[in-house]
Amino acid sequence: MESVNKTLGTAPLKLPKMATAQRIRPPKENLPQTPEERTRFLQYIRNYVAEYNPVPPMPMADVKVHADKVVEMLGCDPIYRDYIGVLINNEMWRDSLAAIPYERRLLLLPKCLRVESKCPAPFDEFGLLCKQCGLCSIQDLQNEAERLGYAVLVAEGSAIVMSLIQTGKIEAIVGVSCLSVLERAFPYMEAAAVPGVAVPLLQDDCIDTTVDLDWIWDYIHLTSEDRSLRLDLVGLREEVDFCFTPASLDLIMGAGRGETEQLGREWLMRAGKRWRPFLAASVVHSMTDTKDKSLSEDLKKICVAVECFHKASLIHDDIEDNDDKRYGEQTLHASHGIALALNVGDLLIGEGYRLIADTRLSPEQKNLMLQIASEGHRQLCRGQGAELSWMRSPVPMKAVEVLDIFRSKTAPAFEVALQMGAVFAGVDVHAEVKDTIHAYSEALGIAYQIRDDLSDHGEGGDTNDLEQMRPNLPMAIAYEKARDESKEMLETAWKRELNGTVSHKDIESLCADLKAIDRSEKLLEAYKEEAIRSIAELDNPSLKGLLRRLIGKIFHDTEIKGWCGEVVEDQLHAPQP
């Protein structure tokens, strides 16, 4: 061997590192039993996804529909449906994963891959601290993934994973877990629209488990020529917020003159979630191929215009509802009088239209944006008008009537932002998605307002003053379900005919007893699901993923819990506080 090396001028041959031997254990009955069978399934599903082109993120129910089709086409045992569903999800995300650099990915491994009886590795709050003993496959997978640039976590699904995603540092996941955990974690991954592939464990008894190692190796090395990063919502949010600093507003809007303009700028800079300008910017970035992740000057104007419309509506709404607090501070009319507040609100509306006209967009784009904004104003005013009409002569309302006001009052602001973002991306592009955005905005707006109604209830409620009560979903549901004295008490509250005998706590108790809060929470979930269903047919995976992620961000539906059997067992036996 040495002489051959000298003749060829090569270094001495090094033997390859031996693969870690796994204890031979039969797979669970709901998985194909041999590597050859599992590979056959995988190849068939790749062909299926290539032909039918399902677009992620996709709710579990829809994935199962596709899985049922594959089961029928293959003529295999339906017991394999969940396994097939995982493989379908993997193949849908495959290209998205490939486009994300290694250093933006997370490899998530279960600690049950270790040889439990011999493993010397300790645990901390972040999971297993591998000692590189060579007894299992964890060290090899970890070393290779970290060499490529991955973050690696050896732990069960937990909030740690989602916290990493929300920092913007992790944009894709390669995970290993048993089918039962994958099924429970799936909705949370889908909520965040995170490109993720999962290799199912072949057992689910949480000890000395095995897995198709070659599949993991293939996935962790998966790449593509397109190295563009997935849309950074955290960074984009910061960009949008920066538009509302004093210096930025002067650059975008021009120097302000007089008290009215000064107060308008101050109102724009006030606290708030700024969801609407963020939505507009997000849609633009999801629907265009620009590599420049910063906001263009024209997009900044559109973002500020959207916020001008929204803040004007809040000023007018506070006057109409006689509210004296907003963002924990005095409302504008409470501090400066109704006349001046009205004038500031009117100014902001005019500023919004001016900013649209001042962009360098095509006349067709500007015209369409003006139509969208004006129609949004009309819808909002209709909803506010219905509420004002009720306030002049308050009577109990049906739940459906309250929801209809929500649709008119809250949904238009979301729709204006999303539709204007789509128009900014292109008139033709907007034409393809406008109906979907409309349906999505309606469901999102209603869900958003239901959540606000729910936040008004309870000890920490935002509004515990029955005299200031406005059409309220839990009270509407409670009134429909109440009988006799309870109904009379609720009617008194609805009509604002309070005589000191009915308190906020009384109403809260009635809403709880009549399951009105529970029903409202179920409606909230139903409208969120409706928003998700509305985007099912979108062909643009970037826009579809964005809209799905936004639901997770707005409603904080992205927490991943630990469902592994051993985790549950630990929790059951943990000392109680």
C-alpha cells in the first residue's frame, strides 16, 4: 500500500468512519416494515407531489385528504395514512428547504435515539449535551450538521424551537420524531409556515429508538442554487417601525407645518401594533423577486398612507364612542378638544391619499389603490354607522348582528393594507389574488375583533364599565341563551338602563355560566380556520406562506409544546407548586 501511495503521489488511505450500529427492532405496525418498502413509498409520493403540486403551508386536514388519495392509488393498508401524510408534507417543503442556507436551519433530534442504558450525556434546559461517546447516531448527525452551519438541538419539541424561529435566526427545520408527536406538533409548524421536513422514528416507545439514517443525511445536505433567504418578518417589522420616527416621517411626508400637522405626526408616532403597514410591506416582499430587503421610498409612502387611514379612523372612533383613553394615554379629543381632533383625523385621511398620488407607481396602480382605499372607508363608515345607530337606541343584538358590524368595522383596514400591497406588486398579480385577499381579510378582521371582545372580559379586561359598553359578542351570545331573570338582567345592561343593581361582575358571571365566553372562543377559532381555508387555493407559495404565518403572529398560535411520552410522564410526576 505504501509503495502504491508513493507511485501515485497520494496520501495513505484513511478508512471511513463506521456508521453507528442500531439495535434491530421492528418498526411500529403503522409504518412500512422494511427500508425497501419505505423507499418505495417515498418515491411514489415524490411523483405524486410533482404531478399534483400541492402548495404549503397546508392544514393537517388537507394533508390527510392527499394522503387518502395516495393510499387509494397505492392500494396499501390505510394504517399507513399518517406516515404518508408526513412524507407528502416533506416533499411539499423540499424545494423551500433547499433554498435556505445551512446556517439558517435547525436540526432537531430526539434524545430517545441514544442508547439510554449507557448514555453518559447530561441534560440541561436546552436538551441533551452529547458527550461524543460514539454509542449512537446522535454525535455523527450533530457533528455533520454543525460543520455545515446548522443549529442543533437534541430535545423534544418545545417552546425553544419556536423562540429560535421568532428571532429570525432559524428559517427551516429538519426534525426527527415519532408519528404521534409529529401529528400534534404539525398545526404549530403550519401556523408559523416554517419549511420543515420530518423523518419519522420507527418506534414510539421513547427508548432506544431507530430511524432511517440515510434519510436524515439526505435532508441535512439538501441545497439548491437559489440561496435566497426566506422572508424575514422580524427585520421587515423593524423597517416598518422605523418609518414612523420623526426624521423618517419628515423625509416621507415632507416638513410639517402648523399645529394640526404636528399633532397628526405625533399621532402617527404613537404606540400601536402597526399591523396594517406591516401587512402591506409583507405582501409586497412576498410577491416580488427583489433581493433588496429594505423598503423602497414608494413602499414607505404606501406604508405611511395605510397607517394614516387607520389612525384617522381611531381618532374619529374615539370621538364617536366618547373614549378618553387610547394606548394608555389621553385620546386626542380628550386632550385637545373635539374640533381639533376632527381636523387632525381629516388631515390624516388627506395625507394618505396624497402619499398614494405622490408615488412613482403607474397611473393604473395609483387609480386602483385609490379605489381600494375609498371602498375601505365606505365599508368602515357603514359599520361605524350601524354601531352609532345602536348607541342612539341601544337594544339587545343577535350574535350574527355583532359579527356583521365586526366585518364592516375591522376587516376593511386589513383588506386595504393587503390589497394595496398586492397592487404595489403589480396590477396583474393583484387581479389573481384579490378575491382570496378579500375572503382572508373578512375572516381575519372578525377573528381579530372577537379577540378584542374577549380581552374586555375578566378581571384584567380592557373595559369594565357597562356604561361604555358597545356591541359585544359574549353578551350577545349570553342574551340569546338566557332565560327569565338572567335575560332581564342582560337586557338592562344592553339598554344601558342601569340602576346600580347590576354590576360588571354580575354580567361576567352570567356570560361564564351561559358558556358565552366558551362559545366566543370557539367562534374565534372558527374564523381563524376560515382565514386559513380561504388561502387553500393560492398558487403563490410565498404569499400563501406569508398569510398563514401572519395568523400565527397576530394570534400568537406558534407555541410548540412537548408531547413526547417521557415528557408527559415527567410532567405528571413533577412536584406541584
